[in-house]
Amino acid sequence: MFGFLKKKGGDAAAESPSTESALQASAGAAPSWRERLFGGLARTRAQLGGKLKSIFSRGKVDDELLEELETLLLTSDVGLEATQHLLDALKARARKDKLETPESIQAALSDALVELLTPLEQPLSVEAHKPYVIMIAGVNGAGKTTSIGKLARYFQSQGKSVLLAAGDTFRAAAREQLMTWGERNNVTVIAQESGDPAAVVFDAIAAARARQIDIVLADTAGRLPTQLHLMEEIAKVRRVIQKADPSGPHEVLLVLDANIGQNALAQVKAFDKAIQVSGLVLTKLDGTAKGGVIAAIARQCPKPIRFIGVGEGIDDLRPFVARDFVDAIFA
């Protein structure tokens, strides 16, 4: 039997552990998203931004600087293609503007990185359809189910009604986790103890249509791209969504754990082949020094980054803004 859950929860943001709690206590007020982003990217900044200052200290873009910069970018998971693109952009800017100070060199690299990442800055618009069906995929451990809960809170903050479909029927803990998020957000969850995940999602879309719900967030079972039978199953979920709503799914989000670095590229390509990924959610940026992988994504598989996560709190998932991201790395 399907379960329908709509229950008031407590203040989920207060219940969730958060790296910002100490900041809030000392400042007396919750930090802004930009401040949380700067705090969350501390490890990437230590790996990349701090070392850049040392490299640029000579104040001249020469072969030695470019060689050191290339090594640093590659070890920060920026990737070969993006690294070469940024080096070429810096050399061109140095010739044009005669860069002669550490500050001007860093500003030039920062601008080149913003230019590279800006095409990925495409906020998700959910106005075109009702219900707007968002299918969410990812490997086990990427933070997929948690991201769904955070997305529900985000869309509610935009004045939208949300329904969750517990399409991960293989892992009971995933269903229970999603129902917990439903309680916290006061959101209906449609679940089934076992059975066909596509049937759960189909039923959820019908329920959303009947209740005039704005957004359906459809969870799917975590899987590795090498598990071909499971990849075929997730492709089936997509086909069933199209039967329930010929215009859907309206967004297919792939959740990526930033800790995996360059492996994210293989995941994007494999899931895109199976289910036509339209956007990315990059999680756990606060726990890794591999935030440079966003540049690799921009060059090798440029899918829009709809959201990034930099903490464990329920409000720690927000739309990607290229300039804020780069500023947080180079601060």
C-alpha cells in the first residue's frame, strides 16, 4: 500500500548539525548565504587560493609561474582541459594588460575562472509546468535523499507547494529518511514498502495533479554507472514519468559528491546517457579540497549546476553563482 504522510515537524534547521552554529552564537545572528559559502569552501580555498598568492608573489607571468600554476590547478581537480584553458586566458591577459603585480595577476585568473563557470550558472525555473516533475538520481552516498529534503525546503521558501516521491524502494532506510524530511518540511511523501519505483513515481504525479501541487521531487535508488541493470531501471522511471506527463520529466538532476573529484565527470556522462541529465547538484563542498572539479565540468561536460551544498543544515543548498564561488576560493 502507498503511504501518504503530511505531518508538522520541528525546526529542522535547528535540529540539523551545522558548521555555522558557532558563527551564529558569536555573531548573534545567522550568517548570510555568501558568508556560509566562504566558510564552506575553506578547504578548497586553503588548497588553491592560499597557494596562488605565493605563486603570484613574483609579480610576473613567466614560464616558471605558469608551470607552478599548472601543477596547482591539476592537483586541485581542475582537470587538464580547464587548466590549459585558464593558463591560455592568463597568458593572453598578461600580454594585453601587461600584468606586473600579484594582485593584477590574481584578478586576471579570477576573471578567467568566472568567465569559464558563468555558463553553468542557470537557476532552475519551475514556472512552465504544474506539477513540475523533477527526477533526482545519483550514486549511493552522494547525498541524494538529503538533497531532496533541502530542495523541498528551498522551493517552499519560494512559495511553492511540494510533494515527495520515495522512488528508492530498494533501500528501506532511504524511504524512512525521506519521510523524516517530509515531517520536517510539512510535505506529503508518497511511498511504498516494496515494489516498482516507477509505479511510486507515477502515483505521486497523479496525486500532485489532483492536489494542485506545484513540484514533485522524485527520488530514485542510488546506483553506480557500471550497474547496467539498475541504469536501465532508472531509464524506465524516466519513461514512466513521460507516460504520466508527456512533457516530463521537466528536470533531471544528478547529485554529485564533490569529494570524488574527477570521477564526477564519468558519473555525469554515464547518467546523461541513461536519463538525459539536465542539471547538477554538487554536494559536500564544505568537506573537500576538490571544489576545482567545477571547472573540469565546465570544460568537459558542461551541465548547468542548479544547486551547490556547503553544509549539513537544511538551508545549506542554494543556487550556484559563479562570481560568489570564485570569490570564496580566492578570498
